[in-house]
Amino acid sequence: MTQTQSAHRSTGTVAHLRPAFHVRPPRGHLNDPNGPIEVGQDVHLYFQSRPVLDMHVPVEWGHATSSDYVRWTVHRPAMAPHPGGPDTDGCWSGNTVLDDGRIRAFYSGRIEERPYQSVLTAVSVDGGASFGPPHQVVPDPSDGPIMFRDPFVWREDGTWWMAVGAGYAGRGASIASYRSDDLEHWTYAGPLAELPRGVADGEDTGAAWECPQVLTIDGRRIAVVSSWSPEGGPGEVLSFDADAPVAPRRVDHGTNFYAASALRDSRFGPLLFGWLTEGRDRPGWNDDWAGVISLPRVVWLGADASLRSAPVPTLDSLRVGDGSPADGASTGAQCEIVVPEGPGQVVIHFSDQERLVIELDAHALTIDRSEASLDRHAHGGRMRVTDAFDPASDRPAARIVLDGSVLEVFTSAGRVLSTRVYPTAPPTWRVEAPPTARLWTLSC
């Protein structure tokens, strides 16, 4: 081991781990994506951020725009807490809608000493670059939930609807719903869905649901929620048909996807973004940034009613060249490896001591990062998804997208696994892959 590698093993501070085309601010902490919206040819994406890694600093709404969903320009924050106002201690999660041509935000305003985050609204009069002063539109709950936050507003059959994440000690996780004719006056419409805490699809369904999102797919109202508990905090992102008995299914089968944010209508159909959390212990956060936003994902329903995903088609525009054979190739920290069919194995050799293994068998895809990093703070382990392949689709068996420390793998059946890897050895790296696999450098 070289002296440089030894230092990296101790600190984890390595420039090649910084993502290049995933959305993140230049520095500081990023978490939930908020309010993606198309306005003409532009896409606006907001996100929870802090200018530094100090978690005591109040959350702002960061802001990025794009014309193609893959090349993003990050702007100054669009929303910041108003001292003495209803969001004094943070502008937390929510979404945006178009209101008479203006972007209107709905979000949770945090005041530290209050038990609940209030549902606020604020309007932008400068095309989404900033938002005016907020005001509360839904009363704080009086029926004693353990959590109440994260409004999501959408229009359906001529009526505005709002979903708010909640949970009750005696009833379990819940989505409170409201309706309005004018976006200002809201009437409680009862729970959109509720579920006593249990296990579904192998996952804890949560004591409460954060970040509820509602999509309409194939005429069905599909809810996407982030499971949460007081003792464990964030769990997994789950989806289910909100108009049927609740049967949650996992949305992402990796280790680092949370707080999904939906765009109901885009040029590609319904989309989903997510927060890709850090896959390393907090003492390893020695870079000046943490957290990124996932690639935007086109979503649809599988035969089992689970939500399936593929990257937006414009990801292909980041490819450099025509694609070369992946087996034996060298690569940098930004690349895509496409495996047309399985079974087979892809190994990215970061060094003689660090490697990432992606295994395709007859029905499942497995990611093994147990030897991916010498950094003692980096997480390892394996993740696996079954029912991974659909030979009848026009999608390859696996699309492996690497951007610094970010790894997103999409399968032909629409399964996706998102995780983080922290090799201490800098590129170039060596790829071992099936003979038919192709490799592209990705550049924005």
C-alpha cells in the first residue's frame, strides 16, 4: 500500500469520489429532493440542503435547472428560513405546482419547540428562482399523531388534492388527505391510506410515512412513501395502490435510496427522484459535501403492481463514443457498463485489494461491495433483487451507471439498486465483464 492509499484509508477524502453528473451543491449537506417541475423547456428541481455539514444549520431549498434532465445548473438557494416566521428552523420537504403560470411551493416549516411541522405555501414571481414569504394553509393536527409533515399537492379531475405524511401510535402509518378549489383553502378529506406497522415485501412498513407522493399510472392512484420510525429513523421507499388494500412493495433494492420525490407529468411520463444517502459512517465525512440526488427515473407498473424504473432516455446523451468492449477495458470514475443478457459477472477492479462485483444469474442481480473499499468508514455487504430480468423487453439485462461514489444499476425488468462505493485507489480502474458487455465514458 502506498503512502497515499494509507492516508485515504484513514480519511476517505478522495477527489474521484465526488459525483460529476448527479445533482448536488458545490459543498455542504444535501438530502430530500423537492418539487421537480417542468416549466416550458426547463426543469426545476429543488432539494433540502445546508451550506455546511453541520446538521444544526437550518435547512434551505437548494435549486437546480436543466433542459434535458441530465445536465444540471445549480443556482443559489431558492428558499431560506424566515427569522421569526413559520419556518424559522428550516424549510423542509414538499413539492411545487403551477398556479396561473407561477410556481407555488408547499412545504413543511419547522420551529424547533413545536411538535409538528406546519404545512406552508409560498409563491415564486421570478420563474422559480426564489419564493416569497410563506403562510400556513392547513392547521396543525389536533388528534395526536407521532409525525405530520411533507405535503404533496396535485390536481385530479378538476380538484386540488394534498397528501401529508403521518403516523399514529394506535393506527400505524398514515397519509392524511385534503382537497381545495383554490390552493389556499383546504378541507380535510380523511386518510388516503393507513397501515398498522408490520413487515411487507421483507421490509418494515414503518410507524409513520414521510414524503408521500401520488402518481397516476394506468388509471391507478399509486402512492410512494418513505417508511420512518421514532427509534430507527428512515427506512425504505415503498409503493402501493392507494385505492386498494395496502400492499407495499420496495421501490429501490439497494442500500442508499430514500425520500423519493415525484414529477407526475413530464415529457417522459411519470418520474421519480431520490436522495442517495452516504454509504459511510459519519466520521468518514471528511469531504466538504455529503448526499446527492439520484438520476431521474421513468416509472411504470410491473405485472405484480410494483413500481419499476429506468433512467431517463437522455442519459444516453452523456455517452462518449460508440461503446467499446467492457471486458479488459480501463475506465475512469464516470462510466456506464451495459450487459445485454445474463447470466454473467461484472467486476470493477479498483486496485489489487479493492473490487466491486455485480452478479447476474438466471433470475437475480446481486451487488457485492464487501471488498470495494479499504476505507474503514465505508459500508460493505451485499444486496440482491429477484425477478430482475425480462427477456421480452427491449432493455438490456443490466445498465450499470457509476459516477464517483454513486452506483445505480437498472435491470431489464425495471428493478433498480442504488448504493455508494468508496474505493481509495484513484482511476484508472479495470473492468472484467462478459464478452458482449459494452462500456461508455460518461461526460456532461
